Amino acid sequence: MSAGSGQGQKHGSGAANTTAPIAGIGLIILACLCFSVLDATAKYLSASLPTLQIVWVRFVSHVVLALVLFQVWRSPQYLRTDRWGLQIVRAFCLLGTTIFNFLAVRYLQLAETMSIMFAAPFVITALAGPFLGEWAGIRRWAAIVVGFIGVLVVTRPGLGGLHWAVVYSLAAMTFYAVYALLTRKLAATESSAGMLIISGVVAAVAMAPVGISVWQEPNGLWEWTLLIATGALGGGGHFLFILAHRMAPAPVLAPLIYVQIVWMIVLGYLIFDDVPIVTTILGASIVVASGLYILYREQVKAA
């Protein structure tokens, strides 16, 4: 995250920034990788630390790192906005997504936590038309449906009892969908750095009383390092997320979160010994295929 890349044009041409959907697709895939590593780190830390403490430190370290990287004391224009209402609502949507997602990974496997979250593209794509004026065509809807079929192959609903903690994933999905739409709406006029910093500050302040009240001392340097890393992973991922929505319409990017199931499967196996079964690999392949089709369609349009 460099200061120059974060400035943008606060009231510049949003349309000019939506002409690079392929770059936006690449950025959203990298953002999903950051979010997957963040979830894995939160799941690991939740074995010994309270979830709400992890959430609070994630946003505190996010803010500290962003302030240093963007040197806000030299560029106070980052924090100037005429849309404080939307900025604050977006920040609380990010906070809600983080809280409920971290609670979900405490009880569920990483791949399982994504099963409900993957309903988000339907919500985002459906609302992007009336909310943003970005209407999805039949081919894009078809790619979303195919990707969701891949997710169903992975999660196999009805073939086993659902854990009660899926309620947390449902809440996280709802907050995420609104967060994604607000990010796209604000990206046309607000600086990327400002959106990143404001969301972090609002969340950190809101979580401070709870985070302090449940505080437990981390066990040594390793846990401290992982706690601080949550801010870098979360902040970095959301910075990439903001840049992606500056470059491509929400319906194009929404289905790409399906790729996160691949990261989740790999991390679950490497860190928590969650061995993927045949249906998991098959479903993940379908998900990747739907994402590649979207990338192909955008390349055809750009040609």
C-alpha cells in the first residue's frame, strides 16, 4: 500500500476507473487470499484468546499500520469526506462482517464458514441494479449460479446436520453484501486511503470497550505477532477490495469471492489438517471454472 496509490481523485471521474475490470478481478482474487489467511489466523488464535479481543486488535493494528503507511499527518485530505453517513454505515458493516465471521470460524471448518457467505453474490448482484445502476446480464447470472452449484457440491447441504454456528456466517454474509455495495458506491468519489482509515477508526473505537473488558494476555511473541498480522491482512485485503471496486462493477466482482473456497481448502489442510474429500475438490473446480469464465468474458469485452 503506497501513499500515491491511495490518493485517487476524491471527486474525479468514477467512470474512468471502471474501464479496467480485468485488473479489478486480479485485485479481488488477491483480496480474497488476504481474507482467507485472516480467517485462518483468527481461527488459530481463537483457541486461546477471546474472539472479540481478536476483532478489536485486528482493527487497532489496521488503523496504526494505515496511518503510518499513508502518513496521514502529512496528507490530512485523506480524512476529508462529504459522505460521513455512508462512511460510518460502511464501517459498521465491515465490523459486523468481521465479528460474525470470526465467531463462525471459532466453531466451523474454514471451508464450512464460506458456505453461507457464498450467497452474497446473489444479494450483491440483485441489489447492484437498483442501488448502483449496474445491471447484470444473463451470462453473468449464469456464472454466479454455476459457481454457487460448485459451493453446494462442497458443502453438500442436507447430507449432514448443520452446526448452529452457521447463523454467524449468515449474519456475516448479510453485512458483507451491504459493505460491498457501499464500497462500490463510495469508491467513485472517496479516496481509497480515506475509506480504509475511516472504516478502521470507527470499528476500533466502537470495539474498544468490549475488547478491553475481555482482554487476555497473548501467550508470547508468536501470538502477539499473529494478532498484529490480523490488521495487516484485514487492512491490506480491504485496500485491495476498495481498489478493485474502483476498477470494476460490483456484479463483475461479486462472483469472484467463490475463489475464496480454494484458499480456504488449502489453508484448512495445511494448518488444521482438514483433508478435502473428492466432492470438495470437484466443487472447488467448478467454482474456479465459473471465475475463469467471468475473466474470459471481460477479456472479450476489452478486446
